[in-house]
Amino acid sequence: MLASQIPAKFQVPFAADATPGTTIRTIPLTTSAPGAASFELGFPPLTFTPIPSGGQAPDGRDFNGILNASTSWDQWFQVGGPVAWDSAFSTAIGGYPQGAVVAAATLGNYWISTADNNTSDPDTGGANWAVFLPGILNIQVFTSSGPYTPTSGTNKIIVEVVGGGAGGGGAPATTSGQISVGAPGPAGAYGKSLITSGFAGTTVTVGAQGVGRAGAAGTAGGTSSFGAFVSAPGGPGGVIFGPSTNLFISGGAVSAIATGGNIINATGGPSGVTFTLNDTGDGFGGPGGSSFFGGGGTAVPASFNGSAAQTPGSGGSGTSNAGAGSALTGGNGAPGIVIIYELR
């Protein structure tokens, strides 16, 4: 068949101007009226009985009603009209089938059913519905480790992997005339890969956050991975310097590069710069490294503990200690993340 063979569209439904009750009547689900048609019974046996034997001819109003109902929906589909989830309809048919697509309450969004006999309401968080995007069946987001179970109908996947963000260094305690610093934590690496087979049951590992410690170097973020397909190391922990009378400037470290990504392999964002100029508080703890998804812990004034990262895979901030200060605690990094886009 050719694309040019598309039939003419219905500009109006059949019998659109028919007179209700006179030349058209609405077809009910069922009826006991003699000779009348319904959706459950169609035309009743009486209309198949010869008139001389007591039968009754089919009513032209029913023909108009049936064709009007059918072509009204045909016209709606021809204009691309959306069809929303319908509670009464769902109950009547025993629930929507797997693969059914309905319009969401939010204009322009759609839901796809992931199970048969699905009676839940997708617009109120009902089970067994997923966001429907062209080409995308579902999106699974892993914030903790575990096995990957593909959504039914998944043929290939795109995986994004971000390692854990490092903890910022905690500037050691100082005496009068001394200064110390803790470098911010770098972000975890980023990898992205298209995988077309062998992905079902793959172990997903989400890298742990690096921890900012008091008066000590921060710990490294953990490695995130999707089995042996793609791996993203975490950021290395923020180092410390001092106490000393020397001026300190520290930062700029980066993670190792991701491996296995057939779309991209990248390091995480480098840590910011921490510095202390003197023992009177001229300095600050620099910001943590930015991950692919956003910035790390924000910079803090001298003599303040570091700030924690919020964005997945980003690093915690560093610290800057003036004279006669207690040990400071670096900011914690943020855990990594693994995002799987399931494609039809």
C-alpha cells in the first residue's frame, strides 16, 4: 500500500445533521426495546425474522446512530485528538492492556501501561504506568546498587553512569600564627553508553559518597558501574596541608576518566581552589567539583566547616583554617547515580 493512498478524512461524522429521534437515535449499550439495536446485541433476532412471519425491519435510525458513533471516533483520531484515562471505561473493560497509551492530565504528556488489566489511575500515581516518550519506553534511575530488570518491551538501552563525589579535606587544628587548608573534593567521572544486547540482569553499582573528615583528608567517592559495560570512578578525596606558617593554595584535582562508554567517557569536574593567606582569616574553603548534573558543595568562609554536595556525583567543599582554630570538617560529596533509558 502507498502513503498516497490515504483515504479522505471525515469532515463531519456520518449523519451529523440528522434529527434526533426522527432520523437518528443514540445506540445504547443494551436494550429490551423490540427491534432496536444495541452495542451488546447488535440488531436483535426480530430484525432477522421475515416480516410475514412477525419480524420487523431494521430501523434506519439505528443505522445512522451506529455509523455516527463510529465515524465520530474516526474523526477524533484523524485530527490527532488525545484520549485520556477514563475510570468508567477502565472498569467496563477490566483495565487497560499492556502497551496502551493515554493522555496525561498535564497537556502534552502521555502515559503507557506496563501491565495488562491495568485499572489504576496514572494521573494520581497509579501502579504499572510509565511516562511515554517517543522512542523511550521507560527510564529507570538507580540511587542504590542492585540488579537491573528491563521493562517488558525494552530492545536496547542508553546508560548514564556517574561516580561518587569526593569528600572535602578538613583543615587541621592550628595554634596562634599557624594556618591550614583542606582541598575541596572533585566530582565523580561520567560515562554514557548505548547497549543493544545482553543487558538483562546486569548488576548496577552506585558509587558511595566521599566523606569529609575533621582535621583529615576527605575520602574518595565510590565507583559507579553498569556491570562490565561502563564504569565511572569516584573523585579522589580532598587533601590537607598544614598546620604551618606558610601560605597555602590547594585544589584543582580531578577523577580518573570513565571507561567503557561508547558515546562518551569523561572525568568529573575538578575541585575548586581553597586558600589561606594569613592567620587572621583571609581565605576560604573552595567549592567542590561539579558533576555532569551540576555543582558541588558551595565555598565557605575561613574557620567554617565545609558544605555538603547535593547534586549526584559532585564533590564536597574544602575548608580554610586561621590561627588558633579547632580542626574543621570538610563537606561530604554526593553519591553517584546510574540512569537507564529503555528504548523500544
